Amino acid sequence: MEHEEGQQRPSDTEGIRFLTTTIEGEPDGAQVTLTLDKRHEGWLGVPHGGILMSLVLELAHHGMNRTLFSPGQFPVRASFRWGGPTVSLGDELRITAQKEGTAIHTAITKVGEEAPSFSATMGPPPASEETAPRHLDNLTEAMEAIGTDTKDNVLPLPYATNCFVCGSEREHPGLTRRFYCLEAKGTQIVFTSIGLDPDDQNEVSRFQLDEAMIHPGVLAAILDETMGWGGFVEARHGGMTVKLDVDFLRPVDRSEKMLCYGLCSGTRGKNPNRMFWFAEGGILPMGEGDLPPIIRATGQWLAMPDLTQEMRKHLRPAEWMDRWFGPAGE
């Protein structure tokens, strides 16, 4: 993110952060105010959900003396929830974090509203719960297919112009991801790679939570969009994230090469006005040896017919969009 005049700036070694105003509070509670602008855009005039996730993760970490994502604290679970008044570019937001026991509760509330528009709770996952990524059998085969023959079973997915994750013409720093859909044994797996060459690596690694660690919110943002597309290609509708549960299994070094994947795990309802879908996904390391997984996640999306029509009009190239959703106006 660019840093506005008069705001605190991190040093060059700290990279880009999302909170550029002063954090106020005490060790068990913190807050900050921020006005949304084009740096935060996802869809037209709306902040990207990954930006909101990054803001609360950053406040929870730095507002609590950098303890949330310290090396000894992994795995960390973050449960994100969308709902309440809609927020748009130009809105002033109040972002809060409060520690209760081992959990940190965060919220983003539009100034002038009482109900939060976004909330999240971070802390250790239950000790009895499995945190290893699912679908690894399918993923092993899929990764082999990605590395060998892609011309017949991999199709590119369309992208936006100013989206923080996939925007192709942003004036502000973004991630410039491109997503692909792979057919593997009747399952559609959406994927994108991270860091396969130095330029691509810098697109992601320049966003940092601390000096040596890639910002976990950036990885969550990429995963949110990957899993969202996993549902889009199954349901043939656009939609918005309702909830996302992310297990950050370990720290990520800036030099790591990664594969981010997402796939639809179920749908509910046939009418697009009342349709939900569910997705699972994760981020895996790419390299030699038995490398431990990085992230696993599950989530839920709500179909939005109006958004589908907007996607048909504004995503590009048009022929890629038509392939998945049909021409605009249909």
C-alpha cells in the first residue's frame, strides 16, 4: 500500500503494511481508524475481503505486542465473518481488537453504525481437531498434472482491472494473480502459483507483517479468491464470501514457492437467489522433499445474481468470461 502524507511509514526492510495510521490502545485491546480508498478496492467501489482480513490480522498482531504470529504460536486459526452494513470506498472505518484468554476478537465497523460489517476471531485451533489439509490425494494428482500436460485440462479464468488480488491495471500495489481451473477425475480445482520467479515472488513478499514473514492476510486474500472461484466454476454464478475459517499452520519465508488451490465441496439450493456453496482449499509448498503444508481453509459463499451480471460486463477477456458464465445479458 502507498503511505499517505503524515502517516507512519514502516522502514524499507518491513515492506508494505495495511495499517498506516497510529494504533491506539493497551496490551489487551487496540483500535485504529482508516478511510477506504482505491488502494483497498476488490470489486467496483467495494473493498476486497482480503484487505479486511489483512487489516484485522495486522491489528491483532501489532496491537498485541506482535504475539499473534510469533514463531511459537503456530498453528493459528482465524475465523472471518462478513455481515452487517455494507462498506464502500470512501467510508471511514473503526477497527478494534480485544484479547480474551487465548483468543483475540476483532471487528470492523463503519463510523456512524453500531453493528460491525466484518468480524474475526483468532487463536489456537482446538487441540483435538485435525488441521492437515483435506483432498491431498486429489491434489497430488492435480499437481502432477499441472507440472506435465496442461493444454487439455487447464483453462484460464478471467480477471478484473483494479482488484487487489487479480487487478491488471492497478495504480497501487496489488498481487496480480492469475487463476486457472484444472479438471482432475471429475473435480474442478482452481489454482494459482506464488513465487515461481523473482518478479512474481516480490508481488506477494513485499507485503509483510514482520521483517522476514509474508503477510498472512495476503495469503488469506489469495486463498479467498481461489476458493471463491472454486465455487463460481461449479455453480456458474458469482457470489460473496459469508465466512472463511483459515488455519495458518506455520510461518512462511519470503523465498518460498507455493501452490494455492480451492474447490467446491458442496452446494445448497438451486435458485441463484437462494443458493449457497461451500469450498475447501489450502496453500502447499512447491519444492523438493516432504515440506509441511502452509494453510488450510474452509468457507461459505452466497450466490448473487446481480454480481454475476456485473462480472459478465467487467471481467476480462470477455471470451474467457463467456466460457464460464455465458455472454452478458443472457
